[in-house]
Amino acid sequence: MRIATWNVNSITARLPRLLAWLESSGTDVLCVQETKCTEEQFPAGPLRELGYESAVHATGRWNGVALISRAGLTDVVRGLPDGPQYEGVAEPRAISATCGPVRLWSVYVPNGREVGHDHYAYKLRWFEALRKAVADGTAGARPFAVLGDFNVAPTDEDVWDISLFEGATHVTPAERAALAALREEGLSDVVPRPLKYAHPYTYWDYRELGFPKNRGMRIDLVYGNAPFAAAVKDSYVDREERKGKGASDHAPVVVDLDVQGL
């Protein structure tokens, strides 16, 4: 079973690439972030023609998450129970469902903007709500994973030059502590193998030739419980999908599972 996560940075802008990638990659379930569309605008029709069901949590603007599956899609939950609001709005940043033998969350963690900003405090509150929401799902024999754009680099090695991030978001002790608290609920980091260079970055800024110079970050993560991690046979970052005209600034992270006997 092939599962992937991808911040597409607008699903309407990326639709031709998305459809082609789903066909060529053989992905069974895709966790999507930053749809930048309403639920009515989501391209469920073209995806259905490829054999995929969709579950969407989106209101337009710059957020929005989805699950796209040809392995089943049941027990859909949109949002975080008791999740925090930002400026009075409960943003669409999390969706979960059962896809065949696995339970998956697609999440788009708030950016945080800058340390000390209200959005940074919101980001930490959102992490705590996510931790509480997934706590009951990590135990037991069913494979369970939280995938998405976490907007945090777990270690210094997960950014291209840590010296340039002093005092910036994505690498602060508080953000990394929030990730550690999530892992302590029974999840582990499924680190993909690099297909080029020494480290598997997942995001490269559009500016200043970030991708050609490999000035990247690993912020798109797969956190799985013990049964999920035990079933992993391979994981990699599809850097090819970050190339060319009209690409997202994130690349898909792909995980292959052996689900025989599950």
C-alpha cells in the first residue's frame, strides 16, 4: 500500500500535475495540505474518474486539507476536537479517516509567522490540540499515522543552514518540544531516504533559486505508531515533482507499507 503526503500549494493550480502524479506514482492514499479552495471547488470529479474518493475540509483562503483514497475512505472526522481558533476562526487544518487497514490524519500545522506573534502562540496551542486528538488512536494493533506539513524542522540537520535560522520560527525549542510531545503519544518519525544529496528535504522556497541550490527544509513529516512503522518497507521524497514549471514549493513524501495480514 502506497501512502503519501503533499502540500500542493493550491490544488486547482496544481491539478494537472496532481492527476498525472497519482497515475504515474501508483499512490493509494494521498494526504493533501494547502488546498486553497472551498469544498465546493475541490476537484472531486476528476479524482473520481481516476478511481479516488475524496474527503475535504476547506473554506478557501490559504488553508485546507484533504484525503484522497482508492483504498477506502470511512469514519471521516474534520477538524480537531476543541481545536483553537485564530482571530475567531476555526481554520480547516486537520482531517482524518480510515483508509483500508490504516487510520490517517492529514494536517497542516500553522506557520507561526514569527516568534512572539499571536500566530506563533496559536501554533503551539494547535499542536497541543493535535496531541490530545491523536492520543487515543496511537495504541492498539491498527496502523495509525499523522502526515502533513508540520511547519517544524525536527533537528538542525533538517534545514540547509541552521545558522541562518537563529531566532526564527520552525526551529525553536518550543516548536520542537511540541513535536516531541506528539511523538511521546506513541508515534515515531518515518524519515524518508534521500534520492539526491545527503538529506531528504521536502520544501524549498521559490525565491533565490532555493530548489536548484538545495536550500531546503524537512518539514513535511510522517509520524506513525508502532504497527505503522513496522509495516514500512520504503519511504522517499519525490524530488522530481518539485521540478519544472508550475510545481508546488513542497515535494511529495511517499511511504510504502506491507499490509499483508493487517
